[in-house]
Amino acid sequence: MRDTVHQIINTVLANRGKKLIDSLNDSMRLRDDIGFDSLDLAELTVRIEAQFNVDIFEKGIISTVGEIFERLK
Amino acid sequence: MNLFYHDHQTNTHASWDDLIYELNQTSISSNICKDSNTYNVFKCLILSLIVDMPITLLDSDFTENEVSELLGRTNNEKHEFLLNKPLIKNKKELLSIINQNDHKEWELTLFTSGTTGIPKKVKHPFSTITRNVKISDKHNDDIWGFAYNPTHMAGVQVFLQALANGNSIINLFNSTPLQIFKLIEDFQITHLSATPSFLNQLTTSEKKHPSVKSITSGGERFNPALMQNLSNIFVNARFKNIYALTEAGSLFTANGDLFVIDETDKVKIVNSILYIHQSLLGNFDFTDEWYETGDIVEVVSNNPLTIKFISREKEIINVGGYKVNPHEVEHAIKSIKGVTEVVVYAKSNSVLGNIVVADVVQDGSLTESDIRLQLTSYLQEFKIPRVIRFVENIELSRTGKTKRIQK
């Protein structure tokens, strides 16, 4: 699951021509550290939902990588 | 030609004499018609006109639940009745009944095919539904390629135009492009009326089709590039663009994308949205003087009043407060080399309300990020589809329009 989420995050970054991330840790902030804006977050939810069948923003905003894994549990 | 109707899918081939024989043999009919065979829908319509009784048309693919919802909600009951009608001798006599009677009791009930919400019931008297039917000797030999759902407004109007002039009807709806080209050749079809999405399939023809003299497009936004492509294939065709509403029938026609409005007192434009006066409408649950069409128009000139349709208001995708016109995005994606077809639509999203999604048919040379990166030169970032799906073909809806639905 971790690798898949990492890959999805990089797909979203690549689609915007942004710098990819080498490794993923739970404390990384989606906007500040990874560099996502609202459009990227919207895309991230769609791609994660397609893969895991969970809308990670359904129950409210999340801001870190760790919270993604919380929602996917 | 003595042919009334040909349908290769149902293997139906009926001459006018066959039709008249069957009409004479029919002694019971119903006030509600729901039939997957277009020929039977046409017979229902003709019988209702002969006996001057109201008729309700339902899409044949409505589920039982949808039917009970639609009819129950409107207190409409199906009943069968014995037909009290004269024996019809020939085509001439049938056409005189259709064209000369005033059809005072006849009324057509249709349900609008809106993509959201419950379909709305609309009733039309004979006068509004035949507003643009032209009867004359020059139409005697017209051969129609039928390309609409027969239970929808556009289909009924094409049928009545063909019926009133005693023409032949060749059913093309739900056929593949190759089948359509063969039917055009075999029957020397002269008239086509279809949505731009339907006509778009025909641009793949490798041959010219000189028999087609007239092409009418409607139901979706007019596309000048499509007309240009079609004119290379249908070399003898005149092109006409039609603006119609299920609520009103055909309203305006144009040669290109500019509609000159004659009855200026019957339209008004407020905040770029077109409103139609109630005197042009059929009967439905509506009591205001002006009906909001939901169509966004641009006034090109005030004298004479000339308008251009920009988009459907409800088609506008709201992405976190930013408005996206799907036509604009489709146009940008189509301009990318390797893309053959595209449809853009909204997908609901927990972050932004909606996001823009595109289904793309391509030649295999493109990746999703190729398209996304190229679009950054054409479109503002919020208009660029967040998800691009590569598909084999773009599915047409049951109205013949490209599906643009909330998924």
C-alpha cells in the first residue's frame, strides 16, 4: 500500500511537471513539503479512491501523509 | 418510391401499401406507446393521428420503475381502446387525413431526456410540433436517414416531416458508420437530421456521398469544423443548424452558428441566458411568462437580433468555484496531434466539489501526462482534466448526443 501511495503521489506531481519525491514519511505535509495545491489534492483523492475504494477527504481535510494511511486503514 | 420504412437491425422493410394494410388490420390501440421497434412507434403515432386521440411516447429502455414513476406521478394511465376509423384506400388518402385534419384532440406527451433529475412531462398540440414541417412537391422524393430516438422531440419532428410528404425513412439510429454509409448508398438517402455527435462518426468516410442534399444538425452545440469536414464527404449537401427544445419544439434555424431571431418579442436574454416566451411552449408544469432555457448565448448584433450559442448553463463544470466550459476543454484536447475524439465531463469530488475528467480516443502515441503538459499551453490550470481515461470509443447516449454526465 505504501509503495502504491508513493507512486500515486508521484504521478500527480509528474502530471503537473513538479519535482518527484524519492521517499515518503508520515510526517510529510501534503501542501508544504510535497508541494500539492487544491487541484493536486482533488486529483490525489480520485486516484487513491480508484485504487483503494476510499475517499480520503470524505470525512474532512487531511494534511499529512500519515493521515492518508489513517484513512486507508 | 413506394418504400415507407427500412430498418436493417430489425429486418423491417415496409412499403406504404404494407403500412396501410397493417393500419387497416389494427382494431385496438393504446394511448401509451413503449416499443423498441421504431416502426411500431411510427404506427402508434399514425394511428393516433388518424383517430385524433392523445398519445404518450416512452423510451423503450425505461425500466418498469421509471415508467411507474413517470406515469404514476402524472396520473397517466395506460388504456387500450377500439379504433373507430375508416378503411384507408391508399397512400394519397392516408396523407390527406394526416395533412388536412386539424387534429384538435390529438396531443403528444413526451418526457424530456435531461441528464439530471426526473424527466419532465411536456404536452404538445399538433400545431407546435409541426411548426417547422414543410409540405411541398419539391419534398416528394426526399429519402430520410433517420438518426434520432423516435420517442424524443427531434425524432418525432423528423418523422412528421417525412410522413407529411409521403417520404421513405431509412433507420440509421444505433448503426455503425460502415452500416450507415452502405444504407446511404443503397437507398440514395437525400436528407439527414442528427446530432453533431452522430454526424461526427460520419467524417471517417473514405468515399463521397453525393446523394445527400440536406444535413440538419441539432441538439448540441454547432461545430463549424465538423461542418467543414462533412462538406468534403457530402459534397452536394446544404447544412442547416436547428435550435429546438423538448419544451417548445423547433425554434430557430441557421446556416452556420449565427441565429437571426425574427420574433424578437418572444425571446429575451438576461445575463447571457436565453429565455423563451410561454406562447412558444408546449404544456408542462410551468406558469411563468418566460421560460429559462439554461442556454448561454452571445448577442452578436441587435438589429436584426443575432445570437450565437456558447454552451448549456448546466454543462458548465464548477471546480471549486471556477467555471469550466467542457466545450472549450474538448476543443483544446482535440487540437492535440494523435487525439481523434474526446468528451469532457464533471466528476464529483470531496475536495473541490467537481473535477474535470476527459475520455479520450487516441492513436496510441500519447500518455496522460503528454496531454496534460500540452494543455498547459492552451488552458488555465483549473480547466485541465485531472483524470484522462483512454477509451476505445465515445459512447452516445440514447438521445444520440455525446454523454456528458456527472459520474
